[in-house]
Amino acid sequence: MTSSEDPKTFSVDLTNCDREPIHLLGTIQDFGFIVAISFDWLIQRVSSNVERFTGKSPDDLLGNPLGVLLNDAIIRMLRSRLHMLSSADASERIFGVHLLSADKTFDVSLHVSGQSIILEAEPSGESQSVSPGALVRSMSGRLQRTQSAQELFDESVRQLRGVTGFDRVMLYRFNEDGAGTVVSEALRNGLEAFKGLNYPATDIPVQARALYIRNRVRTIADVDATPVSIDPLHDPNSMPLDLSMSVLRSVSPIHIEYLKNMGVSASYSISVVIDGRLWGLFALHHYAPRRLSMEMRDATELFGLMISLMIEGRLASEQRKAEENARELHDRFVGKIMSLTPSVADLSDFANDLRDIIPADGFAVWANGSVKGYGKTPPVEDMPALARFLNRAAANRVYSSDELGAVYPPARAYEGHVAGILSIPISRSPRDYLMFFREEIVHTVTWAGNPQDKQAGNGADGLRLSPRKSFEAWKETVRGRSRSWTAAEKKASEALRVSILEVLVRFTEETSRQQVIAQQQQELLIAELNHRVRNILALIRALVTQSKATATSVDDFSRIVSGRIQALARAHNQITDEKYAPQSLSEIIQTEVEAYIGGKVERVELTGVNVLVSPQAFSILALVFHEMVTNSAKYGSLSDSTGRVLVGWTIDNQGFCVIRWREEGGPAVQRPSRRGFGSTIIERSIPHDLGGEAEVNYKLAGLEARFAIPPRAFEIGPEHRNGIGTQGDQTQAAARTGGQMPGTREWTLMTSDNGLLLDGMNVLLVEDNIIISMDAEQLLESHGAKTVAIAASVSEARRILNDDAIHVAMLDVNLGAETSFPLVQILVDRGIPFVFVTGYGEKIEFPEAAGPNVEAVKKPFSEEELIKALTRAIERKRNA
């Protein structure tokens, strides 16, 4: 708190009324006393009148435990009530408490202010105990029978005057500018009526309105009473006590003078709060001192809550009817323009329909720098400047003003003709508008006294502003204003804006939208093509590299590579010929058999239901069965003239397609002495890429294999087939498998000062293509990686990260149905360096969490590119 806001030094002048610290005045009203208690129940402050009520002076109490004032039973009760406080602005009230002695009762209020528990007490009222619930129920019966909002206002002030006995009860409603109007009144005979009078916003300053929301009732028992000070005024940190929620809080001297000028000796107010905003006040005036008991104040506060809900309901009902009418007109208008193909300028043809939705005296359409107007509008030559003003004021939103000249001074020139505007922007650039205009309404406002009749003079507190002394009706003629735009009309205009924009986008911006879409599609296709081409190149590179491990000559090497490439090509052709549709499993096997063994095709028997393999699995199976056929032709049943191969498939109880490959009649089978690239493809492709199973048994009588394909990778066709199938639907996998096959490879090893770059490290390799992952696995191991954990999906990678200690990661961006981006934050949080591998072009956008220096190695990558990128990533992490 600044010194200028200290309640003892603050001086009210012509500029700072709204900053008077009315909650920090440091005094209370004299009909009760206050005790501020620390949370360890020591007395911090008391009001200076405490001795009058308790017999103990401030010096007897300050700094001592609360037990020197109250007995243990009372303190226990206060503790339990303190625990019931639900929020910072809540308070607990206890009525008829024998606080100090058995012969006298007090009403007590308890709340928390900052670091203090505030105990306020006042003698209980002499009247019979009041039940807030019963009182409100009795008042609500008549209120519920009222038909309109005004009847509700009138009945509520009558009920309040009846139960409180105040001379005058007014319902005061705030306008949007903070000024207010007395909308209903009940008063004692012989008093001047205030109903219909207006009060300026300065009569209830901003900070007072904020307190009315927090503290829903406010009592001033006697304007002539001397305020009672808080002892001490400041705490050890030089802060006064915040009395915002106090029931005894004293009154601003300015407000006391205001009430005295009105002849009022006591007042009471009840807030009407709707949607968290101060909608109005019940203002109760009495012309002699009057204090309602705390129990009665509690009952009227409950009444205020109830009447707030009732008023909100009545107002909402009236607004709902207006909105329903506007919606019906809106739907009719939209139906008309939907059947046509209007431009922005053509909307002027619907002027009458639009003015039905939003009542106005004039209407204009500003479009493409020209205007069409109907009824009362500003002069045509002034419209360009008005449009430029709206460009600044509207900010692409509905804009309204019932006093255009006040916000746009050039409009003063024609305010006698047009005074109010509501504009609806219906395009972005250039900005076009629908404009609704209302004519000036010259009207008279009756104020409770002249609002400007305030005088400044020197008082005890220095220069101060005195409230006006006369509250006799004072009439002011208001010019330059139109009828206000209602909340329902503003809501209807926003709905109209959205609907018109939708229609105009549909009809007038369709060509532009299609061009944008076409460009986006072209960019997407180019990016996808780039990705596919890079993957294909990476696949070919891996095939060439890995196939040399088992080749015995150049011709043998050429034949192996050619066979594997042709297997992929055949799979790709089968997919594309059938427009990427599921393909027959029998066709996959038949194609490989016919391509490799030609005349021996009758020695391969295929049996099973008509299984159609999904495009995502097709090339995986094509490669697997290419290797199976190749191995059989080299070493197995198809290598002589007597052997044969039996291939059959069924659907098991879990929905898997189980394929069994059995060879018989060929030479004796021996388990291979070394594990080649072909064996790796057979055993690892289906589990890795499809999530299935693969098992190979080298039995002496003939090789047997079992493959299980998960249900998501195939479907059952419309008919069953036996024997070798005819050509039909085939599966795609070449695009997805577009990857590499590792066999043995000779690497050019890159080293660091301590040996191999990855020496002793555990590497996470995220790659959904088994061939590419096998190639990369061997590359990483050759550079010293202790282990290479391979994951084909984000979920599998997360499991590895949770279970294993990972030192560096290599992430393929595209994992088929997902990307590896969700792993970035995990790696960053754990301090694990990583690089991306991608088949996309340069424009790929990486997650922000990856940082500005993240690297992406493009497929097909060379050993040197990958290792250098990993080196830089590891070094950056070490130097971070």
C-alpha cells in the first residue's frame, strides 16, 4: 500500500474518488466491537470501544491469548465454526451467544482477513428470533405470483419495507456506464418519490461496487455516530486491517456527507448480483437511526440471493423470447440467400429482411469500396471515412454504439439524422460491412439533483470533493444518442455474421478455396513422393549391401539381388494393378513359385480358405515366401526331381491366419552353420512388421515352418479355394516394406578418442520396417553399440525406455499410422541424445521440444552421414 492510500493520510480530491481506500479506513461503527486474532489464537488488534462491551481495556487484551477474554467453550465453538468457512469471502454468523457472561447475549460474525481471524460482536436484538428460511419462504410466495419483471421489482420492495420497517426501500438498477436508475420504490407517506430518478456512476465508486459484490449486505446504523478506531491501526508491517468483509466497517466520510445531504440518518443495502456482476441494489433509507439485528440482516441477505435468481430468470425469459423471434427471422433469411448465389453487394437486396432481424432506421452495405444504402444513413461521401473508422474499431467483430459522435467525432456533423450504428464485418480483406443505423432520439433524463453540482473546499483532511447538496429532480436534455442496441440484438448480429460468412465462403470464395486445397494436396503429394522415393532407394541400397554376404561370385551376387528386387517388384505390381486392394494369399505364393521354379510349379500344393492379405502386409509376405521358395530350390525339396512342398493355412481360435510350410521327399535337411540374410527375413519380418509369429524347424525329413498372421493384416474372401490359386487380388507391402535387409556387412568404423563412437552404449532404434532396422542394427553394432533395442511403434519404444537404460536413439519419423514425435519429450526429459531418419523432404516440421539443433538424416543414408549426425548429437548433450 502506498502512502497516498493510507487511510489516515489519504485526501480525496477531484481526481481520486475512485481510489479512496474505503476498506482500509481503520475504524468501525460503534454498535459492536471487533477482535483480530492470529491463527495461534493470540489477540492482535481490538477496537478502542472493547472495554465498553467487555470490561477489559485494549492494553489488557493486546498480545495475550484469546482465553483472557473468552472461556474455553466459546473458543472451541469459534474453532469449529472457523473450519466451516468455504472461501476467502465467506463468513460464519452465530446468534444469541453468551459470549462474555450468562446474562447478556451477542450476535457474532467470524471471517478471515489476511493473516487474522476477525471476530465481530454486537448485542443481540431485542425482537423475537428470526428464522431466515421461514422469513424468505413467506416473502417468496407473493413474488412467485408476479407476471412480469416490473411486477417482481414492485412486490420485492414492498416485502422488504414490510419486514424491515425502513422509511424508504428502492430497487436501484445499474446501467452499462455505471450510472443507475431507481426502477421501483416503496416509501412512507409524506416522502418525496425517487422512482424514475437517475444517479451518476460517481455516486457509487468502482471500489464500492466491488465490495457490494463481495459483501452482499451493508448496514449504516447512525450517520451521526462517531467512528471507533482499531487499536493498533497498523500491524508490525505497517499495514492497516482489511475490513472488506466486516459487518461493522465504518463509512467513508464522503458517503456520510452524501447521506446527510439527503436527510438520511440510517441506511441498509442488499446487493443483486447476476452472473458475478452487480446488477443492482436494494437501497433502504431511514430518517432516524436504525439498526437491523444481525439475524435479520442474515435473513435479508438470503432474500437478496433468492431475488437475484428470480430477477435473472425473468430477464433471461424475456431475452429468450426476443432471441427466438430473431432466430426465426434469421433462419428465414439464410434460407433465402442459400437458394441464390449472392455476392457481398447483392446483400443489399435483402435490406428489409435484415432490418426485421435487427430493427434499424437505416441500412447500408459497404462492399469493394462502394456503398448501397436504404432509409436513414450517413451521407454517401462520408461512408469511406466511416468504413476506415470501423476497420480500426471493429477488429473483425460486431461493433455497436448508440452515440457514434462520441467515439467518432466526424459523425457529429450528421448526428441529428443518424446517431447510432451497429456494423457486421462480412469479409477480411478488403473489409466489407453490413451497417445498421438508428436515428437520434432527443430525450430527457431526470437526475436526483444536478450530477455536476459538487464543490471542492478545504476541510480537516485537506482539499476534498463535497457531494451535491440538492437531490431535487433535475432534468437534462440528451442529444446525439439513439435507442440502445440490446444484448439480444447484438447476439443476433453475431449469429448473422457467422451465417453470412459461411454462405459467402461457399459461393464467392469457392474458387480461391479450391486453389488453396489443390496447392496443399500438391505439396502433400510431393512430400509423400519424396518420402517413398527415399525409402525405395534405401531399400535397394540395403538389398545390395546385405546380399553380398552370401554371394560366392559376381554372377551369384547379381542373381541374388535380382531375385529379391524382382520379388518386391512382383508384389508391387500385384498391388498397383488392383488399385491397392487386398490380395489373395495363394496368389502371393503362386507368383513366387512360378517366377523362381517355373516348370516345377506342380510340385507345390496350396490349400486353404480364400484369405485376402491387406496392402500393408503384402510385400512382407512376398519377401518371406521368396526366401522360402529360393531356399527350397537351392537346398530343400525343390532342389531335386522328387521332392514337393505342401503349404496350407487355416484360421485359429484367436482369428490368426496360421500358415504351415512342409517339405518332403527332398534331400536330408541340415541346420545351416551360419545365419544369413534370407533366414533373418524369414524369422523376423512377420513378427516385427506385422506383429505375428514365425517359427522354422530344420527336420531331417524336410524343413517345416509355421507363420501366424494377425487378424488386422487380412480378411476372408467371398469363396474358398483349393490347390494353387489363380491370379487374383494381391497385397501391398512393398511401399511399407520399402526397406532394407541386413546380412553381414563390412563397415568403415568411425572412432572417438576412447575407441569406437558407440562403444558400450545401448541404442534405441525406432523403425517400423524390418529390413531397414536390420541394416541399421548391424551398422550401429559395428560402431561399438553394446545392444540395439528395436521398436516398430511408439508404444514399444516407450516400453523399452521404461525397462532399459538407453544412451542414444535413432528415430524414423514415419511409422506408418503414427510418427515418432511423441518420444521426443521423453528423450529430452531423460537427457538422451537422438537423431531423426526420414524419407520426407526438407519442409518437415519437428516438435518444438526437439530444439533448434535437432538433425534429420535423409534416406537412403550412408554410414558416414548417420555416424556423424549421432556424433554431433552425443557431443551436444555432453557439452550442454
